[in-house]
Amino acid sequence: MLFPRLPRAFARKFHKTENKRERTIQGQFLIPVPSGSVLSDSYPTRVSHGQLMLSHNGTKVLAPVNGVATLTPDQKFFQIKQDGSWSTNSVYKHQSYDVHTMLQAFDDGALASLDLMNTPLKDYFLKFKTNSSFTLILSPFSRYQHLDFEEMTLTSMKEAFHSFVELLNSIFPKADVKNYFEIPDLHYEHPNGIPEYFLHKQFQWDVVKAKKSLQSNEVLYLGAETIYHILRKLYYGEPFTKRHLAVFLVDRKGRMDLEPRQYFLTNGQSLAFIPANMDKRYKIASFDTVFEAIQPMDVQTLGYFNIYEHYSITLYERLPISRKEFSCIDCMECNQYCPTQANPIQLIKGKKEEFDKDKCVSCGICSVYCPAGIDIRKRIEEVLV
Ligand code: SF4
Ligand code: SF4
């Protein structure tokens, strides 16, 4: 370990506490209300955990706790003042489902695919007919973060996982269910969690075919974090009101500490506890991973946890790259590290047509490895628009 560990509370794992009854007073919660949202009630009103608060473009947001919800004067947030205790009793209970009751549970639990952008799970499943043939992938990886949801699932939710696999087989008897859990040789490395890349790697499909199979619903893809929340709803009765936040540290020399750290947080809860519990050297934070465009902020201004946007946070001793872009030095690192041979150097050489945009899975690796600090990711976005 290159630099000091954070306090124990900072690294605690969810399953140490998950199956116990939690009783905590967490105070105020703040939940964004996007414009165009349909509110489920007039506010202020009392809400209880799991109750529908708003719908927006098919996505539902549920009350994360019991309390009194009010709209802020600008109508842009719900403020929930938690009253009394909040209890979670996550004990496995076997339930039988058919396709209708399963989809109803997805809807009631506000479940969304955490692998495909902005896709409510019920709507996603409705694209697949129960009597049709397609490939159904259960991937042990998550799109956005390296947390080991496979291990979490198999450690404390194994029975639920096997019930779910049986359920899928009974609902979709003609589907080819490919379960990649419990395969010892399969290890996570970015970008294995990106669905089209996972298909490209496992089936040796070219990336274009992999993308098409997802778009045309030849493949139903469920990553490990999505599966984790499905199990919580179907077999533990827990709606999607909590999510893991993976925490990474980067020291002043730019070295990243990859030891898995995570919190299991409630939607809308304040993130002020992060700077309060951490080494004061980490002053900068970004909710984006190093493979995305970093949007740095003062660690004291993290605000509130948003279950649909926050899955990872990187804490920096100092801002890593505010350097200028230098000229390309023809080192070819971008091409060498590109996992799909999309030929990103051509974007820098001004030969956009020779960049194979159909092969690009937007993993961000080329930008991370460019020694000249060229934001290749931005050039790719311009081409993909
Ligand atoms: S071009 Fe860059 S972002 Fe696209 S797949 Fe290759 S490394 Fe990833
Ligand atoms: S990694 Fe950067 S400097 Fe090297 S060839 Fe690619 S764009 Fe040029």
C-alpha cells in the first residue's frame, strides 16, 4: 500500500451489515426533480419507504425513507425530513413469479438496467417475447465500476441467484441463457463491463455485430449490479432506493489505490460524511472514473447521493491533469491499448474517416494512456455525434 488507509468505516463492506436490522436517523434527504417529471401526489406529504414520488421518461423515483417530503421553492428538489427510525429487513424469502408478477415487481421496485443507459427494466424485458429465441446473458461484471457484485451475490444471495436463473429459464423457455457467474477464469478488467465489449470478447463477435445484437434485441444483457438489485427486489422485498458507491484514491503523484472500497448509500442522502471521515489530504473529488472526462469539485461540496448518476467517486490529493495538450509524438500508445483496434490515432492525424467509429466502445482507454495529454475521448465524441 502506497499511502495510509482510511478509517475502518470508510472501507466497510455492505454485507457485513446488510442482513441485520438497521435503525438509523439520517436526517435530511434531497432528491432531484427533473423538469417534465410527473409527481405522484401533491406536496408536502408524508411518504413511506418505497412509495412512488415521481416518474420521468419512464424512470420512477421512490421514497428512500419514511418521512415528510416537500418541494423546494424552485421545485427542483424533493426535500425529505426523515421521521422516526428506518428499518431494513433483508431476509431471503422464496417467492414464485410468472412473467406478469416479475414485471410488476420490477415496476414497483423502480428497477432499471444499470448496464444500458436510462432503461427501466420492465420496458427492457417487454422487448423480449416469452416464446421467442434469443440469447440471455448474465454477466459477472458491471458497466461502470469494478466492485465485485458477483462475489457479493454468491456470498450472501446465492439461493436467490439460482431461483432467478430458474425463473428466467421458465419464463423464456426458448432463450439460450448463458450464465457467466462462477467461472473461475473470468476476471474483470476495464472495459469488460461494457455490454458490447463483453459480447465481443466472449463470442469473438466483431464489435459492430455485438452492438447490433443489443440494439435489435437478439441479446438480453444483465450485468452483475443490475442482477444484484433484481435479487434484492424479487427475493428480499427491497426496492431500488440504495446503491453502491465505489471509492478510489489518487495520491499526489497520480498513483491510484485500487483496493475495493465501497459504501451502500441511500438515494438522496448527504455525502458530507465522506470528507468528514477521510484523510484531509484528499481535497478534490470527481464522480467520474479516470476513464471518463473528469469533472473535479471541492470534496466539501459533494452534495447528495443520486442513485441514477453516482456509482463511483475518485478522491484526489491534487487535481491530476490540468496540463495543456502537447503535440502528438507518434508513440502509438492509443492504438496499442485500444481494445477493439478502432485506430484512434487517425482522429489526431486529421483523418477522421480512417477512425473506425463503429468499433469504438467509448471505453476512454486511449485518452488515459496518451502521454501527450490529448483528450482523444473528446475527439471521439465529436465523431460519434
Ligand atoms: S478508440 Fe479509444 S475509446 Fe474507442 S474503443 Fe479504442 S480505446 Fe476505447
Ligand atoms: S497516444 Fe497520444 S501521443 Fe501517442 S500516438 Fe496516440 S495521440 Fe499521439
